[in-house]
Amino acid sequence: MTADNTVLGRCPHCEHPVPETELVIDYQTARGQRVTTATCPHCVTMVTVR
């Protein structure tokens, strides 16, 4: 088994890295802004990563 070290970004609440394995939804708005929502493994809550 290989380790997945890809990080989506950081949690806006606790600043911990959020790994790609926690991805819930990722989309681009009509204005071209990327929005990535994931579960922070530290806070155990859904966040929009930055």
C-alpha cells in the first residue's frame, strides 16, 4: 500500500493540512473560482479549504 501525501490545503479553523483523501466536493464557479470542500481530520468538520 502506498501513502497518499497530496494536500488539498489548510483548514481555515485550525490550520492543519487537509489531505486529498478527505475531499467531499470540488468545483469551479461560473466566475472561475475553485471551491474545495473537505473534512478536516483534526476538527472533524466540513470546511472549505484554502
